Amino acid sequence: MSLLPLFAMAGVGVLTQPAVKLSLEFLSETQSAKVTLDLPKGESAPQFRMAAWAPGDYQIWNFGNQVRNAEFFRNGKITPSKRSPNDPNLWQVPGGYDRVVTTVRASNGNFTPWLALGKDYAFVSPAGVLGWVPGFENRKMLLTVKPPQEWKRATLHCAPPTKDGTVQAGDYFELIDSPFVIGENLTVETRSVGKGKEVVTVGFGKPELKLGPIADLLADLAKENEKLFGENPVDRFVLLCDFDGFASGLEHRASSRVGLWSTSPQQVQGLISHEYFHIFNIKRIRPKGIGPLDLTQPAKTPSLWFAEGVTDYYAEVILTRLGRQTKQEFLKGMATMLQRFQQRRSRSQATAIESSLRVWEVKGSQGYGISYYEVGWLIGATLDLAIRRESKQKFSLDDVMRALYKSHKRPDGFTEVELRQICTTYGGPQLGEIYDDCVNSTGSPPLGQELRSAGYTWNGRDLVAPEETRHKYPYDLRSP
Ligand SMILES: [Zn+2]
């Protein structure tokens, strides 16, 4: 979710241009925030925008509707502006402005609050709160966060570096992908996960949290994911654990906000593992259509089944590799997923690709017709098993993930055709057919068939694994 083409074209010179400065203060009585945005000295612009949607939550929110008030200034004096009659997220300022002050209401998305004001903390997911100035997106952003006066010992936690209460982001896209919490009584646990690398767990919304075990889980996840991909792309990963908000998570490029209901890793590890895996799958391995990021209209992609469902599959695979759940527990989860999907499939005729492309037509960010989380999970397992079988246990879905990760720095993202091709590279031509069957069919992915080929049986209640040492292609959930 990182770059606009503009950035690439503008070149290095952009980096030396003066920064856009923002400041944010919280208005607890009205459950809102006041945001002041200042353009660099001597510069002005004729438009101001709020995002229509936020990365990771594929639904139109029109954050302009959360703006209670917007006042534009030029050289210290108020200047006339007009809200666009056709676009709730756009303001026109014919004479140009160099400062805009907005008041933005607290609101929630499908997976995170955009702005939440607690008794002793405030949480912000900036996509729903901070607008941008067209033409200035690629400037450095300096956001000063001002806690309420009564919070004498408030601390600020965010993935990009902070200095004196100021978040320093490389551009607008990094800024909105950097949620933060500020408050008193926050719990912070840091773990080193390699040379120059650390993971930070920050808890808020509940006093006296014991987050050591979750911090250890996060460190384990960082190390296991690094084993899979060969590197850890994030020097400092921050997990913002919200014990006062709803149970769900949203991924960001170097952080994640998760709504937790327990401090016990066993209870919450599936969610945390899923969000952590996203720093690879979606934040770096990105399907075409999601980026370059355009926040003014729906970002349509056929591959959300891969971004979300395969992430969900790997969340469980990684936990099993870590020994944080048993293979039997993993298989139980798989059986539940299969059964649930088969029950729901009877009510829908959508394919995995349609579910992804048309998610914008329905609310909830889960998919059109069927859940791309569920179908993508099953497709991930099917492809993994099929590649293991067809390659005679030489390759697995891990190799597909690594190949995608290797080319993630290109700006446009992968296509379904390329993904299919990578699967055949490791699984041979047969994988093409299996892939098509998975993504273009309204039926279940042929997971049952793959499991039978691998020696698994269904006893009416559980999936029963073959004795692995005796089977030719053991599905041991490890890289071959
Ligand atoms: Zn996700």
C-alpha cells in the first residue's frame, strides 16, 4: 500500500521538499478530534480530500461524512470553500489555502475503530481521521499528537519513529497506515527478534495488563515468518492490543491493531498470527488493483481470497509449526472450515474471484456471496497439498509465497495469471487445472480429494492423519 506513481516519477528531489505538518487534539466531550493541517510556508492548494475507504477494509466509508466542520485559511485569514456536491470527500477552495482545520467524529470500521476515545487513552487509525491535500501526498508528514491536559504521563506509541509527541511518516500513505495510541497506564513489552529487529506489544483499555506471554507469541511469530520468507522486512513491528474495543484486527505495514478479549495467547493467537502474516501477504505481496493506492474509489482486485484467505490458512500453519497448536488441532480447524463452507456454499453461486471483485457491492468486507476468508483458506490448503503431491514432495505453497515475496517491490502487484503460473512452476501443469477449479468454480475447492490422496480419512467427526512415516507425501505443514 505504499506508493503512488507520482512518487516514482517525482524522484529523489521529493524527499528534500518541506514537510506537511499536522496536529491532532482530542475533544472527549464531543467524541471527536480536531485536526490542523499546515502546508509548508509559501505553498497553497485548491483542494482537500478525505479517503473513501481504508486499506484492509474493503467497503466504502466516505470519511468525509465524519467531518463535522472544515475551515480553510490563507495567510491567517478564513477563505471560502465549497463541499463538492458529487463527492462527500472533496472540498474545493478556489482561492487556495495553506491551513485547514477539521473536526472529525469518532467512528468504527469493520475491523478497527478509526478514532476511539477511552478514559485514559485515545486510539487513532488515521485513514478515517486525517485528510490529504492532492499534490502533497508524497511529502514527509509530521503529525503532532496532543494528549488532553489531565493526562500528565501520557505516552505515544506508533510504528514510525516518534519524537516529542510527533509521528514522522515518509508520506501520506505511510501516515494513514500507522495507527497509534496515546494515553496513560499503557502496558509495553519489547522483544528482540534478531539483529536490529524488535517487536513491541502495547496494551491499552484495561489497567494492569500482563502482556509478557503475548509479547513472547509475537516474537515467535516474527521468527517463524522470517524462516518462511528468508527475511524480516520490518525493523520494529508494533502490535497495538485494544482491550476496550471490538474483537477484530486490521493490518498495517509495520503494525497492527487487534481487539483482544484475553491476555492468554491460546485464546488470541489465531488473530495475531493472521495480522502478523499480513506484513508479508498484502502489505508487501500485493495483488494488482490494490496498489498503487487510490483512496478516492473502490480498489477492485480478484485476489482477496489470496490476501485474506491464504493469510488465514498460513496463520494456522505457522502456529502449528511453532508447536503452539497440535497438528490434530490444525486438522480440526480445517474440518470445521470445510463443513462450514459446504453448508454456506449451498446458498451462493459466487466464485472466489467474484467474491473478491464484488466485495464493494456488499457491506462487511468479507466477500460477495461467499466469504473469501473461508474459500481462500480452503484454496490455500488445496494448493499446498496439490503442489506437495505433484512435485513429489519437493515443493509446497511456501515456494509460491517466497516467489511472490521476491518480486514484491515492483509497483503494480501480481495478477491471477501470474499466481497461477507460479503454482504451475512448482506443481507442474496439473496445478493449472486445480487452480482454475479453485478460483473460478462455485463449488468447493477440491480439498477433500487432495486430503484423500495424502492418506487422510474422515471418521464422521474428525480428519484422521495417516501415519506420516508410512505415507509417500506427508502433509507435515513444513517446507519440504
Ligand atoms: Zn486479514
